[in-house]
Amino acid sequence: MGQTYACIDGRLRTFIEEQRIFFTATAPLDGDGTVNLSPKGISGSFAVIDGRTVAYLDFAGSNAETIAHLRENGRITLMWCAFQGPPNIVRVHGHGEAVFRDDPRFAGLLQHFGPDHSRHGLRAIIVVTAELIRDTCGFAVPHMAYENDRTLHARRFEREDDSSLSAYFEKKEHVATSIDGLPGLPLPLPPLAGADHGNRPE
């Protein structure tokens, strides 16, 4: 049977922080709109801020559906599965916000993450306030072993500076606006605070 938790701490927090991948789900208010489901798996890109708040780094990509949906309605669900060890699935249902690079809170939030964040074309930090925290059995989730993180994403985007990264986003059809035409990532992309060369932090 599933259990509801008041906050993310103890064994629940340990479980979440040990997982190598999690999934995010969002949707527009329009019932005919496109539901979005995304995997997130870059090491050091997720953090538990406090018992009811989590955050993850939003990196360069060809779409910005999560950002667009959060700007419209804030609804988001995060899910972790145990692919090793005892079976378990944890979901955090909550309200999310995209904190962009020119937001005064951005630099403070960035301190919760590892030092290698700029290599992947960091464009925002997604902050989620938990409204419902539950786990379920996960008996049907298969055993799978983690090998390593892929290097392709970092190798693609670590050569970009703020200007070229912004130009990359401007060329993509569904970054400034979502598939359904909602406002997505604000462009041009502001410089990354504390950058020394391009989008690399000091």
C-alpha cells in the first residue's frame, strides 16, 4: 500500500537523492494540449532544498515544454523509481516555478548544486514546492544497472558561450514558445551570473 509523507526527509530523502534518473510531468490547462513527460539524469543537477522544496537544473534542449507549462499553471509531478534494491516509486505532486538566470534568487539557488553546472547550457532552475508526497510499491519496475552518465550533452554545449547559446535557442521552434504556442524560455538568454568566460562560472 502507498504511504503519504509530510515532508522529504530521512529514508525518503536518501532514496530520492540516490536515484540516477527521475521524471517530470506537466500539462497545459487546455484539455487538448500536449502533455509533457521528461527524463532528468545529469549527476548533480537535483537538490532537496528543504522538507517541502526540491529543485533541479534545466539545461539546453530543443524544447521548453516544462517551462511553458509552469509559466501558465505551475502544475508538476516528479517521479523516482527504484531500479536497484527494494522496489519503490516516489511521486512529488506540487507547484513549480522556473527561476531564470536574471532572477535575483538564481545565484543563491545555484549553490545547492555541483560545480559543473555550466557545461550543459544551463538556462533555468526549476523549483518545486511539494503539495502531496507519496510512495507506491514499484513491484513491476524492472531491475536495471547504472553504468555512467552520457557525455554527449556536455560535449555538445560546453563550447557555447552566453551569446551562442541564446542564438541556438532562438533557432529552435519550441523553445521560446511551446508546442501549443504558450510562452516558453524568455529570450534573449541573460548572461549567467558569475561567468568568467562565456557561460562558465568562476
